[in-house]
Amino acid sequence: MNARDGAEAPARDPQFERELRKAGFSKHTILALVYGSNVKTIEELRTRAWGEPDDSFGLHWELAMRPNLGPNGLAEVVAFRETGDPRTAAAQKPVQVVVVLDAAMADDLDAWIGRQPVSVSRREAVRNILAAEITSRPPRNSLEKG
């Protein structure tokens, strides 16, 4: 029992922990996977459907929602799935893009946010719109008239 809130600590799986250590995962990532995810075996970590970043049933989404895993841990999982060795991981750093909107565009963005089933920030709304637009049609040359 956790004296602080009366809840029991999550069950620890020593076999899974040993498998992760043997595979080369960092201690921080091991703890995040053992205590913070629904993944129970190293084989599941290797083969479970990755999904898209916004797919709430994919492994990517589940792991990205774990604040204790972090970008380095997620990069270790990606490297493990691709090469079999999490030590080859390089954390993927996000790229910041600054966009200035005029008042009309900001109003349109706010209206779009208001139509969503869940309230999101303007930043998250722009990311969602961009992701949907990029994946919904083939890329086109920005110099072509369209």
C-alpha cells in the first residue's frame, strides 16, 4: 500500500525487467516501461502495432503519453524496434516553427477549435490540422499552381 494515497503500487515484472536490461535499455527507460506501460514482454515491445501519433490504440501513442519515458526513452524503443539495439538511439528533438496569424485566421482557428469534441490549445490545433492535411493528400510542389 502506498501510504500517501492508499493505492497499491503497480506489480513489478522481474522477468520483463531482466529482458529489457539484457537488450540494452537504460535504467530510466526500463523503469518507465515496467511501471508505466501496458507492455508486458519484450516480444510485445518489438512486434506490437506502432500506429500513428494520434492513434490512441497504437504503441506509439501509449508510450508517448508516459511522461516518465521522455523523448530519449521513446527513441530507445524506436531504435530497438528498428535495429534490435536500443543503445543506437538518438533522441528526436522537435522542430519549432513560429507562425504569425492575422486576426481573421486566428478567429477561424478558434472556430475550428470550438467544433472539436475536446478543447485543445491553438498550438495543438495547428499541429492537428497540419497532420491531417499532410496525411490526407499527396504532397505537391509549392511552385505549382493549384
